[in-house]
Amino acid sequence: MTDLDLDQRQLDRYARHIIMDGMGPSGQKALLDAEVLVVGAGGLGSPVIQYLAAAGVGTLHIVDDDVVERSNLQRQTIHRDADQGRSKVESAAEFVRGLNPDVEVVTHDVEFTPKNAEAFVADKDYVVDCSDNFRTRYIVNDACTLAGVPFSHGAVFRYEGQVTTFDGGDDSPCYRCLFPEAPPEGTVPDCATAGVLGAVPGTIGTIQATEVTKGIMDVGERLDGRLLFYDAERMEFDEIEIKRNPDCPVCGDDPAIDSVADVEYVDSCAIE
């Protein structure tokens, strides 16, 4: 055993991490001690769960109330054909347990709602928003921002994706600084009606997993204050700056709410 309690099996498994400058055994130990919440075990959740588990994140909480369908399998790579009809969290948990016995998986076969969001987010080192709808994105943002928990946001559409990280510092923006409220219902088609190239969520989810891994180890620069756009059709990345809005109702100088219970997450998810 080392001073950081890594046994020989772990030294072998994580050797390519441990030999990196700026990481070493202490960085790997930080991953093994970390507790991460993943909201959604679908297209984005698949690469996030896969790479966080492979990296040795000690405890993964996975929240999703959906079941595996055949149409998921073109992009949701942690699920198998034989998993059709099975809950996504159980399918995901089986995948993780087969990949890395160091990782404890805690499954939550429920919807992520204002009633349970604060409890789910509490005491987590990071939250990863892998949801596919605006309502959940705003609940994740508000719960994490109010609790001071950093989180990664990702979204995909056809050939495109976007990803950013909200670290929750004094000068950090939140999702509402970028999108104060959701677009009107029905104006943005979802993947079921518009489609998505199967590898696009793989790219975006892998970036999310990278951001979370770096955040836990506190190495490098993250996307806090920057939104990264990915266009797979043209194979281009673009970036825009996100500035903190002092009038933001959640993270501003005089916030309008102090609990997700104060918000009605319907239609535009607006805060009165």
C-alpha cells in the first residue's frame, strides 16, 4: 500500500493517470474519494458514466426513470439489445460493475424533480446534467447553483452539440445567465422528432466527463464562463463567452429565490 492507500491492483489499473504530471497518486485518490451525480442515463449519460467509471470515480449516483428502448441503442452505448424494457439505471449499474469494481453505483429509478433535487445534489462533488429536456436542465441549474455544487451541462440536436461547466465561483455564471428562460413549448423539436447523429452525444458526453474529471482533480482550465459549440456536419468547434448576470434570479446580486420549491417548472421555467 502507498501513503495514499492505493493497492497494487489500483496502481496497475490507473497507471496512465498516476504517471501524469499534475495528477499522480493524489489525483487518482481524489477521484476514488469523489461522489458524482449523473442526471440521465441516455445518449449523454452513456459516455459520461462510462468514462467516469473507468477513471475510478468512487461513487456514481445515477438518476433516470426511463426504460431502454430499441431506438435508444443507436447512441446509448452502455445499454445492450438484451436490455430492452429494463430500467436504464439498472442497465447502467450492471455496465459499471462489470467495468470497474472500485466504483459504487447508487441507482435512483425516479424522475429528477423540484421535490427531490436538493436532496440529490447535496454533498456531491459534481453533478452532470445529461438530461434531454429544458425543465430538468433548469431544475439541475437552480439546485446546483443554490447549493454551490459545480455541474456540467450538455445538450445535443441533430449534428450539433453544446457543452459548458458551471463551477459556481463568485464570478461564475449559471445556466440562467445564458438562457434566462426556456423557449416556448413546441418551438424546439426533440431527438425523437428531429433525430441526432449517434456519435454526437458521445463527443459531448466525453467532454463532460473530461470536465468533471479535471474538476475533481483540480487540474487544467475548465469551460466555466465559456460555451463550446460542436458542429459534426462541418467538423467545427466554436466558443462563446458566458458572463454572469448581476440581475440573474438565481446567482445574481439580489437573487429572487433561495429554493427550487419557489419555482414553478412549467412552460418557460421562468421565475416571477
